[in-house]
Amino acid sequence: MQKIFITRKLPNEIVDPLKEKFDVKMWHSEEIPMTYEELKTEAKDAHALWTVLSDKVDRELIESLPHLKVISNLAVGHNNIDVEAAKERGIVVTNTPGVLTETTADLTFALLLATARRVTEAERDLRDGKWKSWTPMGLTGMDVFGATIGIIGMGRIGEAVARRAKGFDMKVLYHNRTRKIEAEEEFGFSYEELDTLLQESDFIVLLTPLTPETKGLIGERELGLMKETAAIINVARGGIIDEQALYDALTTNKIWAAGLDVFEVEPVPMDHSLLTLPNVTVLPHIGSASIHTRMAMMQMNAEAIEAVLEGKETENRVV
């Protein structure tokens, strides 16, 4: 019987149907991740590896799993997997595209609004007993309605965020590897070079994948091009922003605020400098975290694993 190893504890209603056809082994915890060595040991006989984005699936690990046929990642991004190494060994890699688009766009806009209107900062003040009276300029933020949003990475999620922005009568600029002519014509989005987008936007939203080309895409120079009243929102991957440069820009008032759902190291260390700043709104990587969406993502992974192990095609493959 072919073996599946799952690196986190998942709901029984997703996993149990696989047990009827395969030998399924699952890590005991939803919250405590496996170490690299534990993963290598536990998955040594696996034909299928079901991973989450915090699992490091590098060439060494892939080459240590002689029976492996498929790696299914519980995410759209797959920068945690050495895709080239998998491809060389004929191992299928799958992800979860499409199903989380609208949910992640909702969270992106929620984070933008919370950052603009200082929602979490205001809540902390209230809970800490700092709210003594109504004040004319207390906790004042930035208007979203009618502002200019610049989206870097106009894929499915980028387009979904842009559609929401149009509901707030925002001017939508975007930068992408390829232009989206149909979207420009239908919704009035405007393509701009990166520097122009940074200079003209009130809110900059990062939605590009983390690749060698996008790692450190937003650094000291790029932050220096932004308006002093601008905010940057990152729901993509932490490594796209130089976090030290972002801290410096925020503490020297080169930009106004940041909203971050992702960090270069996750979970973010509690002594991270960005966590000390009141003008940084932070979330623990919950872009796709609705019940419906996470269950749909898991179902997509399960179907991909079953298809590959049974010698069938699967639609949501990376390689």
C-alpha cells in the first residue's frame, strides 16, 4: 500500500477518505511544526508528502525520499520547496491556486483599512485604559476612499484586491511582469513602472510571489521613493521587503505606516524591531484563514495526492 505523510494534523473529514486507499501517517500537532530532521525521518518511506509553507523541502530532503512521487503544498506559494530538484526526479509538485483568491483579497483589504485607520493601535489604547476623552486629532489616520492604490503583482489575488479598491473609488495602479490589458480596459486599472507606482501611490500592496527576482524588491531606495504619507501592505512573503530598511523608513518618517501579514522569519521573533512600532499593524500570516477556504485548500491537496498516486493527471500542479 502506498504511503502518505502529512506534516501537520489536519481535520479527520479531509484525511479519513485517503485512509481507505492508502497508508496515511500524520504529524500529531496542528500548531507545533516538525523539525527538519523529524520530517526526514518520518517521511522516509513516503510516496506522497503533504506539506505546509513552513516545511523546508530542499534538495537534500527530496533526494533522501526514494519512493516519493508527489509533494502537495497547503499554499499557493511554493518557495519552501526545491521545485527544480523535484522536477529532476520526476516528482509532481502541487499547490492550491484559485480557491483562496477572494479570501486573501478580503484579508488584504481588511489589513489596508486597519493600517489606514489605526484600528489595532486604537484597540490597544482602549484596552490599556488610555481613552480618557474624545480628542480632535486623536488617532487620526489616512482616508482610503478616493486614494491611489499601487498593486505590485497583478495575479488573481491582485485583480481581486483591485476590484475591491474600485468600490472605494480608488485609483488603481499596478506593476506586473506582464500587462493585463483586458483588466485595464474592463476596470480602468493603469499599468506603471515600479518607480512611478511607488512615487504616486498612497497605499502600496505587495502580492508578488517570492522568487530570486523579487527577494528584497522593496529596499531603502524603493521606500525612499514613497510618499511620506504612504503605507505599505504586505500579504505576499516577508522576504520581498528588506525589513531593516522598512524599520528605518518608518522610524525616520520616510513613510507613514505598514501593514504586515508576513515576515522573513516566521513565526516572527517577539524581539523583532518592527513589533515595537505603533505605526505597524501585524498579523500572523492569516491571508487565507477562513474556515471554508482552508477546508477547500486541503481538499484540493487530498485530490491531487490521490490522483498522482493512482497515475492520473491533476490540474493544480507546479511541475
